Amino acid sequence: MLQHFDPRIDHNRDYGTPASLSENLVTLEIDGVEICVPEGTSVMRAAALADINIPKLCATDNLEAFGSCRLCAVQIDGRRGLPASCTTPAEQGMKVWTQNDKLAKLRRNIMELYISDHPLDCLTCPANGDCELQDMAGAVGLREVRYGFDGENHLDAPKDTSNPYFTFDASKCIVCSRCVRACSEVQGTFALTIDGRGFDSKVAAGQDEDFLDSECVSCGACVQACPTATLMENSVIEMGQPEHSVVTTCAYCGVGCSFKAEMKGDKLVRMVPYKGGEANHGHSCVKGRFAFGYATHKDRIRTPMIRDSIDQPWKEVSWEEAIGFAARRLKEIQSEYGRESIGGITSSRCTNEETYLVQKLIRAAFGNNNTDTCARVCHSPTGYGLKTTLGESAGTQTFDSVMKADCVLVIGANPTDAHPVFGSLLRRRLREGASLIVADPRHIDLLDTPHLGDAMHLPLRPGTNVAMVNALAHVIVSEGLEDTDFIAQRCESDAYAKWRAFIADERHAPEAVEAITGVAAEQVRAAARAYAKAPNAAIYYGLGVTEHSQGSTMVMGIANLALATGNIGRDGVGVNPLRGQNNVQGSCDMGSFPHELPGYQHVSDAVARGRFEAAWGVQIDDEPGLRIPNMFDAAIAGHFRAMYVQGEDIAQSDPNTQHVEEALRSLDCLIVQDIFLNETAKFAHVLLPGSTFLEKNGTFTNAERRINRVRKVMPPIAGKEDWEVTVELSNALGYPMNYSHPSEIMDEIAMLTPSFAGVSYDKLDQYGSLQWPCNAENPVGMPIMHVESFPIGKAHFAVTEFVPTTERANRRFPLLLTTGRILSQYNVGAQTRRTENQVWHNEDILELHPHDAEERGINDGDWLGITSRAGQTVLRARISERMQPGVVYTTFHHPGSGANVITTDNSDWATNCPEYKVTAVQVEKVSQPSEWQKSFEDNNQRQQKFLREAAPAGEGR
Amino acid sequence: MFQTEQEHLIQMINQIALNNISAGDENDVADMVASHVKKFWSRRMKSQLFECVEQGGEELHPAARLAGERLQSETKPLPQ
Ligand code: SF4
Ligand code: SF4
Ligand code: SF4
Ligand code: FES
């Protein structure tokens, strides 16, 4: 997509109406100033671009103009009346006047009417200083209100305080409907309406419910759009207006929204989505917008701690002592059990610079390649599959590209919950008429997008993705829907011929696999035709694709579909992995995997390795190291004995919890660096306080390969940014690291990683963000990949045999459990559980179909024991038609739920990404928690006590 | 209660073989498996595979066993 990098645009200003993307320009004159703007630009925006501010109330530049307040009236030579400038398009040769006596009088009259029904408590109003009504009263020179304040009014309207983050004070509402339009146009939820007419009209949530009980998802778009104090953040009501702001990046999901952190000294008042953010264009979801309270939560770890055994209380020590202790233990273990007996895990939540340093520490200071990242358990198959087929381990598009898609195929993803801001953009495109195909065992919310004509749902059985993608490809090939020119020019011909012969086989026909997938052949054919025949068709996929025993095969199958139909290399098409955590892309790019140096350069590649060896001054092992699951196996077997885990909670997020716990218990030294005492830290010997994204500098890379800056807004609570801790540990181990700022780490990354060669903090400050590859050929990055050629020259069709998972429903375990996420909670929940987001989801629940419930005599709210071959846990039941019979569903945001006690260690054949999405289970009513839950609770109590008892060394004991 | 390290490795390599079963004949499949293991497995995992092959490799898929044999013959001896 064309990047409109326009230095004229100041993203902190409101231009009144959205930008026009037209390439035709028109020139007009406003108050005697000549200005040239794209056709379709409103007079209001044109004026704003010429630095002339026309008064306005109902207009704001992220909403379509509405023309209701009339405050923006202007006079245009040769036209009658006083048209609203927000709804009047600029025309060639137009002469516009924005100020004269007639206009002034009209505006004053309008303001007078508004103010006569508005409380005059400006001095004590939370919006004081940031209120457009107040500003406009000033701008139009309002001096008196002739109607008096005694007439009929709304001054006693009640407040709605149901939402934990914002208040709706109806007495201050001017019924401009900006909130209503924000909810529908920007967020796509349609929770708000204007009820009634004329004087009686008012804003209503849902069916006249309070905000919390309505459809509202608390994205905050209405709060941001409201020109008055009617919709206002509670934090502003409590703390007052912020006095400065810093642009930074959300640390939750892979959308990577840009925010202005609005501050009062070093206190964060609110997070406001930043209009200049290329990933979010000023929108946000409840997590990034409101759920930041965890950063100052009382549970934050504030002091380094050590202990000799996990059955002892913690001992508070200085940084120096903790680092010294950790380094000594690591060295002792290595000298006793060998170089390969230790390793570490980088985090997809930490910055690129921090991730880079941890893998460098492991490769250079530990002297082995035992580094892995939590991307192992989510998107490692994306890396493998896309590298094999397209030559690069990354998604091909920008998020904005979806606005050019005619058909959108969503596989195993739930964007409105897991990638909400992208979900809103996608919904906008669907409202404009793009068609939608969803391949998912569950009915997801996207399927209910209003105004949608032809949503197709392929409710396949968990574990049958590859059979489905092969059937789709079979239809494309057998019905002559291929893009033969694209294939001939852009794809390897031998591999294509082999693939074509494979896929054309009748065993892949939708009719032949109907019994496997459970989806009617005709539906599959219709979906394949819709995808193949659309001028632009785009695929979006998530963990429902990767977290399977054939995750990698499925990713390749998806790439095959896009290649076969020529849907690669331009706007509106492509293969788009939706990344779970904020920096999954970055942690993979930064060389976290045991076989790859930064930039996906294999450790056995002597040339690449040589560059790192020269720069780092050490020899690097040319054999891959251990992956996370193999580290666990090796720990239990006794030859892997120490681990450094930065910002990850493997004890909660990895499958087969009891196996993980056994592995962690087997370690002689576990060093955990985290902001809280997470589940993993309960097995640790060294606990190093981590810093949140608000407390450090760095970069995150989102799902579009976009590198965004993270900027420090407050000092780290325990005194150190995470990268500083890694540097000190390395120095203590005798491998010197010396950086004074993360920008120097980025410079080193740029020097060693071809796809980052052109990245620097200066350039990021200049352009806001950069999409890699960013190098000599693409100095400002590459929004759309593979436009002319693939990094491997020609694309590679991969043969994708369907191999059923060994995890199958049987008589003992007749149901299939699949797992997912919910909007208000994030991953293991360590952050969001420590915020008011708990009001939406304070426990994980098992969803099951009415039929399965009835068979077992289960009612809504019953306690259910869920048993798999790996373990048992107990959750409450919710009966739901979203599920198909035979399939049950839960989330894993709460540690005590033990969702991963039941998931097995089955994994993807190519990458060992766990098969979270398919576990055969039995479900029955029970009256008490499972054995694991009881022992979890015991251990939790004990470890919390050890933390409470933590005392400075030498004191108290 | 859990798989041993070696059991897990056997399961992994058999799974690799099964997923590449359409690569061609047993020879071709073994090539795919060998290059995968070479690229992604750690030194120790490889040596455990070789141990398994030496013990007869009965639990191994035939293509996986062939892959193990090939890798073993081309691998340099372990350092130390
Ligand atoms: S917070 Fe978002 S979803 Fe809720 S009413 Fe406002 S715009 Fe709509
Ligand atoms: S709540 Fe705010 S945005 Fe909505 S109509 Fe009232 S004043 Fe306008
Ligand atoms: S969680 Fe994701 S969608 Fe929500 S604000 Fe953060 S980056 Fe944006
Ligand atoms: S701002 Fe133009 S009519 Fe309200």
C-alpha cells in the first residue's frame, strides 16, 4: 500500500473530516489563502490544512462528516446560504469566507442554544481545559445566554458509572452523535444509538441498558470522540488533565497500536490511541486503552531475590548480589555438567533489543544455542511454512491492505477478540461489501458483522485443517480457477507440477473429505470459488492454524492457495498471520530460535555465522540448540540443569502443565526475570524484577513487520530496564557487553541482519515506523512483500499430505477440546487479571453444545471435571450454540483453571509447536476441584508466603 | 508417567517421516527427514537418534531409520 507520509499532517490536530485519498488535486481560496487539496476533501479540512480553524462540534477527523451542529457554516462566493463546511467538498476555484458578521451571529446563536441546556460547572468539570464546547464558546465569543437556564433541560440526567474505566454523564451531552458514529464507523460494534427526537433525543447504550450490560466492548472510541465531558475516562476524573504526552506502542497484542501515553509528571493518566500510528490510525481496544493499571500494581516485584531451593522463603538482595549469585550458579553448573547443560528463553513481550541481547547472551556467554522463545508455542509453524513456500518468515501485507480485499478468508483466527483493532478494520471492509469466509470449529463474532450479505462458515472439526485446505485447493485446480500466468512467471515449475499432481487426486475432493472435516462438499466448493474468483482475495489466520500437529503443513497449504490464485504481491491480497503477542514477529526476527541467528540466518551458515563471530568476538556453535519441549525433556533426563527465562510464563502457557512442572522442579537453577511472581517464578531460585513497556526504551515489531518505538514514560520500578539486567548478567559471566542505550543495540542488529540494515532510532523517529525489510533497496521499508520476486527467487509449492493427529476422540475421551482467547484478557492474564478487565472475564469457562450437555445432565454454571490423557481440571460450564456437538472450548487466562493440565504434549511435526487446539477429553459433573488444582492452590499459598516473608539478607531470620 | 526423552524423539522423527510421505519413495522421504533433522535438531538429540539406530531402531519408521543411518555416516564425531 502506498504510504502517505505527509509531513504536513500533524497527528495531534483534528482536521475535522477524514483525508481523501484521491490523486486529483483541486485548488481553492479560503479567506484569501490559496490551498491545493485532493478532490473530495471537505472545505473544513482544506481550511485546517491552511491553518484556518473553522469552529465545529459534530465533526472530527476520524469520522465521516455528519452536518448536524451547523457551527461550521461558511460563506462561499456564488452560493446561497451558509453551507456547513464539514459536508461541503472543496471544488476547483472555490472562494470561501470563514469569518464575517453574519457567520459570527449564526454561530453565537447556535452556541447559546447548546449552552442553555448545559451545566455551567466548567471550573470543576473534569474536561476543563480539554473541552471542545468550552473552546467553541470562546471561539465564537459567547457572552450571554438569553434563554436563561430555567427552561426544560437535562441537567439532572443520571450518570452511568457501570463501566470500570469511563463515566457517562448524560447531563453534559450535546447530542452531537460523535460517540454513536465512533462506535459504528470506527469500532463496528453498534452499541450506541440516539433515542428519541428533537429535545428528547439522547444517547443510549444497547436496549437502554447501562454500558456494562450492553454490547459495548469498552474500546474507548466513543470516549475519545466525545467533545465534552459526557464520556470521560475515570482516570481523568480522578487525576485531572494530563500535562505532557509520549508516543509509544501497546504491549499487548500483535496489532501493535500506537498510543499517546498522557502523563502528569511520572504518573500515567490515560492512554489515547495515536492517530499517527500506521497500524491503528487512532483506534484501540480495551486492553491497550485502559488496562495499564498492572504497571503500578502492588504485586510488582520491586527487589531482586534469591534462594537456594524452591522450598525456602525468598531473600531480598541487591542487584549486584542477585546477578552474582545467578552467574556463579550458571558457571558451576556448566563446569559440572558441560557447556550444553544450560539455556534460556527470550520473550515475545519484551523488546527487540532485549530479545536480541538474551539470545546473544546464550550464544556468546553460555556458549551454546539453547535459546528458544515462546513463539515456539504459537507461531513457529508460520516461520517454517512461509519460509519454505514464500522464502520469508513473515506476513506479506499491511493491515490497511484489507481495505482493498474483495474476499477475506479467515482461518482459525478470531480477530474481534484477539486482534480487536484489526478486527474493526476488517469489519469496516465487510460493511463496504467484501465477502467473508470463516473456517473455524466455532461460530465467531465476525460472522455476525452487521449488513453482511454472504458470510460463509465452514465449521470444520478440530484437527482437519489440512484436509480442508487441500479440498479448497483441489477445487481451484480441478475447476480451472488457477492463475496460470502468475504460476508460470512466479513459481518453481517442478515443485508446482508435483504439487498439482498431488492435489488433483480425487482423494482431496471436497466430497471425499466430507466425512473427515464434517463440512458439506458444496459449501467447500462455494468457498473455494468465492476465494479464487475474487479480484483480490486475502487470507488471515491465527493460532487455530499453527497450534496443531500439522501446523506447518497447514501454513504451507495456505501459501499454496494464495500462490495458485495469484493472490500475492499487491494490495488487498496476501497471507497474513495474526500474531498473538505484541512482539512475536520481533522475537522470531531477533534470532531467538535455537537454529537461527538474527534475521533467520542458520547457525550452520558459515558466512553469516562468521559475521556474528567477528562482531561478538567469540566462536558460535554451528549445531542447533534445544527447543523448549526438548529442554523440558532434557531437564527431566538430568542433563539440562539451568535456565534463564525473561518475561515468559512457561509454567502456565506451555502444554501438559504437570510435565512442565516436573521439568522446572528438576532444574538446579532457574532464573526468572518478570514483573510479577508468575507461575514459573514459583519454581525459581533467582527472581529479577522486570520492567513494563512504560518503563523502558526499545522497539516492538507487529504482525505487519512494522517496527514501532517503545518509549520510556516512567522510571523502572526496580531501577533497571530489562536489557540492562541481561547486560549485567553477561558481564558477570565474563562476556563483556557494553551499551548505554537500546539504540546502540539496534545499531548492532542493523549491522548484522540484512533485513534490518537500514533501521535506526533516528529513522524510526523520522518516519514513525518502518516495515522490514529495510535496507539499501528499501530505505524506508517494504509495506507489501513479494511484489516482483520472492527472496528465494520463485515461490515453492509444497506438497501437503493430510496426516490425522493421533489425538482422536474415542470411547474414553469422546469430546474434542479446543482453546482460544477472549477480548478482555491477554494470554496468561498476568497483566489483565491485575486490572478492572476482570469485570468481563474473571474465570475461564468451558463452553459446550446443548446436545453434549443434555447427554451428561449438565446445566449452565455446573462444575465440570474435564479429563484428558494428560490430566484433569475443573471448570464451570456454559452451554453455547457457538460450539458444534462433540467440541468443547475454553480459554487459558487464569492459572488456577489449569487448561494446560489437560492439553497434551502432541506437537507440530516440523516445529514442535504444541497442539493446543485438539485434545480428546471427557466431561462430567463434579463437586470439587481436581487434584492438580488442589496442589496448585497449596503451592500457590506456599510460594506467596515465601514472597511475603522475603526479607533483606541477614534481617529477621 | 511421561515419555522419556528418547521416546519423544522417536515420536518426533516418525511424525516427520509421515508428514513427508508424499515426497516420493522411501529414499526421497529419508532425504527429507535427514535434512530436517540436520537443520533443526541439537547435537545431543542427533546422538540419541544414532543410539537408537544402533540398537536396531525398531520403533523408527523405515524412512526415519534410513535418515538416521545417513546422518550418522556423514556426521563428524562429537567434540570433547
Ligand atoms: S466503548 Fe467502544 S464499543 Fe463501547 S460504546 Fe464506546 S465505541 Fe462503542
Ligand atoms: S456523549 Fe458526547 S459524543 Fe455522544 S452525543 Fe453526547 S456529547 Fe456527543
Ligand atoms: S491489545 Fe492489540 S488491538 Fe488492543 S490496543 Fe493493544 S495492540 Fe491494539
Ligand atoms: S461541524 Fe459541521 S455541522 Fe457540525
